[in-house]
Amino acid sequence: MASSLQFLLFSSLLFLSLSYAQRSSRPNALVLPVSKDASTLQYLTKINQRTPLVPVTLVVDLGGRFLWVDCENNYVSSTYRTPGCNSDKCSISRFAAVCGGCFPSPRPAGSPCMRNRCILSADNSVTRTANDGELLEDVVSVQSTDGSNPGPAATVSKFLFSCAPTSLLKGLAGGATGMAGLGRSQISLPSQFASSFSFPRKFAVCLSSGTGVIFFGDAPYKLRPNIDPSDSLTYTPLFINPVSTSSGYLLGESSVEYFIGVTSIKITDKVVPLNTSLLSIDAEGYGGTKISTVNPYTVMESSIYKAFTEAFINEATARNITRAPSVAPFDVCFSTNNVGSTRLGPGVPFIELILQSQSVVWRITGSNSMVYVSDNVLCLGFVDGGLNPRTAIVIGGYQLEDNFLQFDLEGSRLGFSYSLLGRRTTCGNFNFTSSSIP
Ligand SMILES: *[C@@H]1O[C@H](CO)[C@@H](O)[C@H](O)[C@H]1NC(C)=O
Ligand SMILES: *[C@@H]1O[C@H](CO)[C@@H](O)[C@H](O)[C@H]1NC(C)=O
Ligand SMILES: *[C@@H]1O[C@H](CO)[C@@H](O)[C@H](O)[C@H]1NC(C)=O
């Protein structure tokens, strides 16, 4: 568990103005669509970048440090700049940035090779590969929102990002040319949008198996039929892992991923017997629970996974639900006979992640725990993370779908809903029809 000192550091991170927005009227919030790629199970979004603007498809990386894009191949823009090593923009990247000379590294065609470049290590968190790239700035444009529909485009003229080689795209969904980092860094998308438009350092993620939504800024966040999930969220503190979880990082750099304090797990109100010391983050940065959009399913350290699946199987058996052979990547599968159907998905034992007190609970119902692999077989959508993984529990995308999550970076807390299916809406229910005249 993070100490209160870490908590204080988190809350008091310097708020710096990074970029200057061109706008006629300042938006209160921005909105991005998020779709799920069927073959990789990655979540994709699209922004407009460069001059002239072109759409850029990006893999959403909740714990990523910043935006990185392939700029070796087809990066054409009349407005990009290289802030250089002695700039404030390089220093706010803090540990992530170092100064480099003119050595071969990716840059847009025709760009001169400068001395004193600001080098950032871009991270492909899917394949866990890092590559040095240069800090650049260019125009980024996304749609504003009043919370109900997309509105006029909002443009940041000097949006910072890292310029990555084409080879770093390996492992990303087809069409993606980079990753959108939403982590707790000074140059992540939420931080740059908040400082550009002077709105609160808050953002919300609502993933869907279809088209979900990300909001930057504060509520309202409206889903059809006129439901704002943020009016009834449960809050839990966000914790700092003192050791970076990126593939490439410098000594002393802390993680910018989002960790929460799971203290125990219950299945049908019974506590699963676990070695709870694994649930705390130790001084070397091992253990704890984080939230990830690059893991398609929740991953648990082996001993936790074993105890968890045994308890789930026992509770399922007590309901006459019978096992079926495993279907990769899952070990624990069941016949759909004796599994009822409810508003919250398949009628299976419910799972509860207990947070800072017994009354603060993240409940995972059948819609988020079970994956249909055929008409007759459904599997528990959790996978074994092996012995001694860096993080004990990684809550993955499938468990997040149709759950509304609001990250409050100033308050250092996460607000979460239970499955929105219980409120008769879904994360696919944002109305992406623009209310503005194009
Ligand atoms: C519990 O986990 C900690 C951290 O990995 C380990 O040092 C300890 O030996 C474990 N305890 C038991 C009883 O397995
Ligand atoms: C399970 O099946 C047994 C035998 O058919 C039956 O007696 C029992 O009521 C069933 N239990 C549940 C929870 O359905
Ligand atoms: C979506 O928003 C548009 C523009 O405001 C509106 O005309 C339309 O009725 C909305 N659709 C639904 C299903 O609410």
C-alpha cells in the first residue's frame, strides 16, 4: 500500500502549462470514440494531427506516459517542431527524457538531425518493447463536447509527443500508427488537454465491445437514455508505484500507471484465502493491483489465480454449473446448462474486489466475468500471470467494459460504477452524432 507521503507527492505534482490552444471558445470537455479491434482485442481511438490534419489511429494505453506515433513512415506536416533538450518542454517530461546528440533515430523525412535533441523512450506496452524517439510538437485536434454530443473541433497547436520508428508498431492492431498514453504523467493526453484548455485534470473511460467513449475534463457525461454515470460513482484512492512499470525507464522514475488498493477478494460473499502481502506494492515496485487497457483479460499472480479459480469453481458447482474442457487462453470453462441469463449477464457467482474498506467494493458480475467461447460453453475471463509477476493483479479490458471509470488526477482517486447494464445503459450509448453544423 502506498504511504501518505506518496499520496502527497501525487497530489502536489506541478501543474505546468504545456501548450497553447487556438480556439474561439474554450471547451469544457473533449470526447474520443474507442472501438475494440476484434483480432487483437486492443482498444483503438482516432485523433486528428498535423497540418494538413490527418486522422491517426492509436491503441489506447491507460497507463502510457504520452502520445507516440510512427513518424518514419509518411509523417507529413508543415507545423511540427522539435523543442530540443534545453526547453521547458523537455524538462517537464522529467525522468522520461534525456538529452541526445545527432545519432540515427526516427524523425520525419526531411527533418535535420539536430544536436541537443530531447529524447523520450516510447513504449509499446503490448509487446513490452521500448525505443528511443525524439520529443516533437505538432497540431492535435479532437472534438469538444457538452457531455451529450460531440461539438466543434478543439485544437492544440503544440501538442507534445514522441516520434517512434515504424518497427515499434509491431504487435499493434492493423491500421494503428501509435499509442495514446493516458497515464499520470505531465505530458499524457489528459494532462496536455487539461493544461491547454484549463479544465480539471480529470478524464473518464467507458470501454465497450462496440464503440465506447473517452471524455477529457469533468462531467456531464451523458449516455442514452440521458444517464450520467458520474452522478453515482464509488471512489477509491489511486496509489503510486515507486518503480516505473514501463519497458524502458531511468533509475528513480516512478510508475505513471493507475494502481488501486484491492485488499481482498470475495466470491458469493466468501473471502478467497490469499497471501495478502502480494496485494501491497513493495519497495522494489512488485505487487499491487493496476488497471490496464492493453491486457484483454484480468491477469492474476499464480497463487492468487489458483485460490480464486478454486473458489469460483466451488461456488459454481454448488449451483449445479458443470465444468467443460478448457479453451485457450482460459483454464476454467463451464457448460451453459444451468447458467441462467440475467440483466447483468450470465447468472454465475459474483466476484467482489474489496477496496479500502469492507463497504467499498468493485463488483464483477457475469457480463464482465464470463466469456462465451461457443453457444454451449462459457469461460471465466481471467488468466494466470505466473509466479512473481511485477504486478499481482492487472484488471484487464474485458472486466472494464460497460463500467464507467473516472480518473481524478488532482484528487488522486478513481470513481467507478458497477456494470452500467444495471442502469439499463452501456458504454456504447454515447451519441456520437455531432450537434454542431459541420
Ligand atoms: C506471501 O508473499 C510474499 C511476497 O511475495 C512472500 O514473501 C511470502 O513468502 C508469501 N507468504 C506465503 C505464506 O506464501
Ligand atoms: C442441483 O441438482 C440436484 C440434483 O439434481 C438438486 O437436488 C439441487 O436442488 C440442485 N441445486 C441447485 C442449486 O439447483
Ligand atoms: C443524437 O443526437 C442528435 C443531435 O443532437 C439528435 O438529433 C438525435 O436525436 C440523437 N439520437 C438519439 C438516439 O438520441
